[in-house]
Amino acid sequence: MEDLKVTEYLKELEYLVNIDSVSSEPEGAGRIAAFFREKYEHMGWQVTAHDFHAEIAPCLEIVNHPAKHYDVLILAHMDTVFPVGTAAKRPFRVEGERAFGPGVIDCKAGLLSGFYALQRLQREGALEGHDVCVFLNSDHEGISSRYSKQHSVALAKKSRYVLVLEAGRANGNLVNKRKGIARYKLHVDGVSAHAGIDYTHGCNAIEELAHWVLALQGATDLARETTVNVGRVSGGTSISAVPGEADAEIDVRYYEDCEIERIEKLLQDYGRSPHVKGTRASVEGGITRPPMLPTAATCQLCEAIDRIGREIGVDFSWMASGGGSDGSFAAAAGIPVIDGLGPVGGKAHSAGEYLEISSVLPRYELLCRILKYVVTH
């Protein structure tokens, strides 16, 4: 593990973290892409920049040499959830054994660890005769890889295994299962009116929306690990006016397809039968990420990774996650996927996001060993 210098690693991580790279602003993620393009090209790899949409930065397809099929596809994202200006307000810092900053663990540390693992394996000759593809996208956060997922899935279908460089969980665990995600936008039209003079002529869109909110929140089924969260609501123009419009955004996390069918039936039923006379509602949206469910082949790979962990003395277990990952698309295509292979950290998407510095070397070593295994099996 001595070949990776943590001090130099942290300097590069500081550079990356101090670049705002929110998905909706292409410039920042474009700088991240330029950084990794230079590093991989210096290593002799072929880098193709895909401009999938003007709203996002280029996505990078990186190969040790072109091939029709790959032994492994490695996935990571270059964007973050944090708006422009966040890095200036709370730049990269180290306190004790932790590093902090926007995107430090989600997933800029994973991007770096992946590069250095591949650099080491190439230097050792472990990749000779093997085909490796890395896909780094810039539309993961916020817009659920809307523009890149089709290409990501196409690459996954050409690969025997998929490894995802999202962060290891705060307890050190790896991830072999993730919930699916569905997102919906609800719009209610009512009839606006003066609240004092014409109250009875109004049809309150917010009142109708309130019935939807209670029904949707009540559709959560923790026994089946299905959650429904009405995360944003808006409506009305003035306290003295009956609101003529109201809106809500809904997040659903699930494992079973029948649960999505149940939620969508509820949406349809409420749309057909408004509670407030004179209102009508419309719903748009659907599944943004399918569940990542382990197959028999995935479980076999997990067993092999367990053996590797024991051999090198890195402790971890396996867990499911409710968060989204581009590995979900690959898993839905039937490819074995292992996630959470970046360094360990926690509190992603928050001001407290942190990296456990002591995990960088052990998780780098684990990643190197896993890569060696998957390219040869």
C-alpha cells in the first residue's frame, strides 16, 4: 500500500473538492472532467468526451484500449448536489482524522481512488490482456443521470462486472443492494377568488393538495421498506385569496415492482375523484432508477470479495442502501454490480459531509485486489 501517498492524495482531493461541480452548472464538473482526462491520458488510456446535453458537463468514457467487450466497467460521478459558491463558504479542510468539504466522499475521493488503483495495476502488468472501461458522468445528482444513463447501460451490457466508486458506508460496509427511486410532480388546478368577498366561488387547490399529501404519506409501508415522501409543496398567491393552484413533488423508494404499481394506482384514483369540488389534478413522472437487486452471480462475487477482505485484513460487511446509484441501471440489465467501493465516509449531501482519512489506504488496497480478481474471472 506504500505506493499511494496519502499526503499527495489529499492535496489532489482538496483541488477537486474546492471546485463547485453541481450538476446544473457545466463549468465546474467540466473542470473535474479535464483533471481526470489529463491523468488518464498521461497513463496512455483513450478518453472520449461525450457531450450528451448542453445542460451538463462532458461525460468521460475511458478505456485502456478499445474493445467490443470489457472485463469490468467502473462507474463514478463528477457532479455534486451543492450550489455554486458552496466551496468558497466551506472549502476542503482536515480536522483530526477526517477531511470535510462538498463532495469529499460523494464521490470525489472515489474518483481519485479508482484512478490510482488502475494506475497501480497497469504498472504491475495486471491489466495486460484485459479490457477495462471507466465511465464518469456529470448528471448523476439531482437529475438521476437523465442524459447519460442510456450510454451507461450500453457499456454495462458489454461488461462482465460493474464496480461503483460511491463511498463506503459510514460503518465501512459495501453495498450490494439499493432501492429503486420514483419521482412525481403533482399539479392541482382550482379556482381562485377573494377570500373575503367571493370565498364561496373559490375552489381551494391547497385544500385538495392536502388530501393528496396525507394519502401519499400514509402509503409508506416500512414493513416492505417502501417510503413515500412529499418533499416539496407550493401554492397560492396571497393570504387573502383562495388558491387557484398548488404543486407538490413526491419521492418514492422501493424494492418491489408491485409497490410502485400500488403507489401509481393511488395517484390515478385520487386524480379521478377530487375531494374538493371544482379542482382537478395532473401527475407526471415515474421511475428514475430501478432497484439494484443482487443476483446469484452478484452473491458469488460478494463471497470472493469477502475472501479478499479477510486475506488483507480489511473488515466490512454488506448492506442495502436507500440512496441512488448508477449501478442500479447496470443491475437492471442483469450485470453483477458491487457498490460502495470508495473510501469510507458519511453525511453526504450535507454541510457535515466527511471522509475517514484512515480508510483511504485500506480501501484502495481492497479496490486493487477486487479489480485484479474481476479482470481474471
